[in-house]
Amino acid sequence: MQGRDDARGNPSMLDKIDLILDSVEEAGFLNLSQVMEHTGLARSTAHRLLTDMERRRWLTRVGTNYELGVRLFRLGTRGIRKHWFYRRVLPNLNWLHGHTGHVIHLTYLDEGEAVFWERIGGGPRADAMPSRVGQRLPANATAAGKALLAGLPESLRDRMGEDLPAVTDRTVHTREGLDEEFAAIARRGFATDVGGAWDGIGCLAVTVGAGAEDAKDAHRTTAAISICAPLAAIDTRLVAPLLAARDRTVEALRVNPMQDPGGTD
């Protein structure tokens, strides 16, 4: 089994499995004919792979339909909880929530989207925050996403194009507007959002990197920490604890065990 197209340009087995998983994830559930339509796979190939993926519990079959299986859910949950980076950051997310009382997110960047890795906080003060672990939003719509984009080399940011997705009528969705945001982030050391992801919600965010303080090194900028709350609760008093959480996290991540064989978790 190979992970790339073979020498003739034909999709490998892993490519085909990836197509199926992407299609089922996007649609929620699909039957055999729909899998063929979405992936372009032949009936015999699609049927064989669906049967094998069901046997491995990567997919679950309900009648004639297939959905993502429990093994993927288990691996995803365990991956979140056991990742060395997550374990080092989590105490500081809890510390920040304890000092502010607001919802705290840990977010990473995936091809122009901000993905919520963790959410800390609940109760009445958090009811207005519709975020959930695993949720994806256009990076330009969130404070965390803008902070992470600001850390990318300009050549990578240029790939985003000029017209960006708008989630609300307050989303920064032009490159000119986003470049202004990047300049402000560089000047003050944190990113802001005022209703760009959710109406009536504001956020402040900073980036944290494994093994380095310099968030402009895109290879080392791993995630962003953000405080999110109703707009009336977002003010400058939240900046100090946010920056303190960043500094505590940077210290915890100073030794990257993936880059330093002597590092311990």
C-alpha cells in the first residue's frame, strides 16, 4: 500500500480511502452509489473498500448507508487528549479561564481554516458561545485564525487571494482589511475579533509555538490561545492575563520533544 499516486498517476489505496472518508465526513452519511458519485471510484472498488473500512470500524453501516465509525471518534478523542503539546498547554488554558471566567479556546490552522482543538468553560456565562471542539471556521473570521495567519510567511498568505469568506457582516473578508489586521497584531502583540465569527461575540488571541517564542516562524507556530465572550465583556483588562498565559505556555513548550531527543514530556 502506498501513500501517493503510483508512477502512472493512478490513485493509491490510501488516496481512495481518503476520498471516501472526506466524502462521508462532508455529507454525514452516504450509500454505495453516492460514494461512487462523490469519489469517482468503480462500484467493485468502492464496495470492497467500504466493506473493509466497516470491518475495521472506520465506518459504521446503517442499512445501506455508511457514516464515520467509532474507531475514528476514539482515535480523534484520544489524539486530542494524549498529544504532548495539548498536555503542556492545558494547565494554562485552565489557569486563564480561572482568571477571566470566559470561554478559552485552543485553535490550530489547517489550510486557511481555524480549527478548535479545545474549549474550556461552561455555565451561564458561556451559553452565548456556540463553539465546539473540532469546529472549523474561516481563519480570517476569528481572532485565533488571524493571529495564526499573521505568523505565516507573506508568500503563504498571498495564496489566500483577495476575496475571503465572510461569516457575519463584520467578518474581515478582504486582503486589504486583513493586512491591516496583521499590522495591528504585530504592533500590539495580540489579535482581536469583534463579531466576525459570531454576532455579538468578541475574542482576543495570541499564538504559542513549540520550542520558540517567535510566532513569526511558521514552522514553530503551532496553535493560538483565545478568550471569547459577549462584546460587552471584552475590554483591555483581559489583555494582561492573556499575555501571561502566553508566556506561561511558551515556557512550558520551550523544549520540543519532537525536535530535541533529550526533551521529556
